[in-house]
Amino acid sequence: MEASNWAYVTAAYAVTWVLVLGYMAYARRALQRARAEYRRVTGHEPGEGDAV
């Protein structure tokens, strides 16, 4: 009985990491799209010449 519990724990651990890594990839792509849109609209990189 205990051995089958470890199978569920291992599966949950694997699913958790798949979700975490998938979200990180999604967030990275979203950030890249946002930066590209910012460059398109403003004509320069974020942080360039923004200091006051």
C-alpha cells in the first residue's frame, strides 16, 4: 500500500514541475512580445534614456 502512495507523490511532483516550467516558458514569451511591442511603439529599448 505504501509503495503505491509514492507513485502518486512522484507523479504529483513531476506534474508540478511540468506546470512550473511551462509557466516560466509562457512568461518569457510574453515578456519578449511586450518588449518587442515597446520597441515598435517607442523606437528604443526599455530603460534607454528614461532617467530623469
